[in-house]
Amino acid sequence: MTDALSPRLQTLVEGTRALLEQAVREHQDVVYSNSLGQEAMVLTDIISTYTPEIEMFTLDTGRLHDETLSLLDRLERRYQRRIQVFYPQAEAIEQYVRDNGINGFYLGTEERQSCCGIRKIEPFKRAIAGRKAWVTGVRREQSAERALGEAKSWDDRYGLWKISPMLDWTEADVSAYIKARNLPYNALHDKGYPSIGCAPCTRAVEPGADPRSGRWWWENPESRECGLQPRRRVIPLKVEPRRAAGQ
């Protein structure tokens, strides 16, 4: 598979493959949290080729772009394998909407992080329950926080090992690999969306801007994480109804 790749990409693939194979040897029960982003296309291809025993899952928050859901279907057809989908609990979403409104995440950081907690964190916890290790596609250049990441680390929050085999890949590396392997990817990437999450919380950015600046753009940069890769604690949903917009 690596014959058509540049020497740099071959080296990166070999390093990623080695980390994944080591994770399988050491932990057996390894699962990949597929974000359906560009890095995910690379990892999906490498895992399906070299370590197919690693299961994959993704999160459907209920507010994803149509292009993202279409990509999921294309991936399953290309690799002839099922990517398990985890959804948020309907009762929790109903309560959130009653308390905050359908787009209550715009009201403030608490409301937005509560929404992420319901739509992402809780389903993620169910997806990794009982697992020994989970794989993530984070890269060092994505943020100062992620620049400090380790290829293998114990995840205290979730109680299992976290494997990050793409830390040293650059955005250019990811794009080059996708092109060389003719991989499917989210059509929104060609419309100025370098980082794609839920539709109401994602927008296009100008060329050269911080790739994650289009995520939760109404917040301070310090709070722009959903909680899966947190820099601060996700704030739980309050029981009492929250303020209405404009109050």
C-alpha cells in the first residue's frame, strides 16, 4: 500500500501502524473513536488495512451535517465493515431543550458544554465502556494543548489507555495521504470547513485561519473543546430551567 506514497508518508504510516499493532498486542480490546474528520479518513484506511481487529464507532449527535452522514455511508461501503453509531439519550435531549431551547448552546459556555455532555460525552462513555484502550486521531499542530500529547497515555477520565498514533502528522500530510489513496472525505472540507462538528456549531473559516476557529466561534478560544479532549471540566446540565435568550 505504501509504494505510491512519498518517503515521508511511508515513514508516518509505518509509525502509525506500529503503534496500532502494539496497542492490539498489549490490550487486545482496542476501539477507534472515528470523528469522520480528515484525520479519521487516514486512520480508517490504516486500521482497515493493517489492524482490522480494532473496532470502530462514531457519535451521531443528532445535529450533524448531511455531508457527514453521507460520508459515514461511503466509508462503510468502501471498507465493507460496520462503524457502530452511538446516539445521545432522547430523554436527556428533551430535558435540555425544555430548559434551554432548541439552540440553547448559544446562550453561554455552560449551556454549550452541557449540550456537548449530552450529545457527545455520555454516548462516548457508553461506547468505550469495558474497553481496554481507545484510539484518537489528534495531532500536535491542532492546538497548544494537543501539542503536549503522548502516543500512549493512561486516560484518568475514562479509565483506559488512550492511543494517539497521528500526533506527528501535519495537515499537509493528511491531505497528501487522502489524495494519494483516493480516500473519501467530507465534502464540506472543500467549502472552507477544516474542522467539522455539529451543524449549528461549525462554520467555514478564511484560508490560513486557525483550523478550529470555526468551532464554537462565539466563545473564547480557551473554552473551545467539546470535552472528549478537554482542557476543562464539562459542566453538567442544571435541573432548573435556564434563562431565555436576551434576558
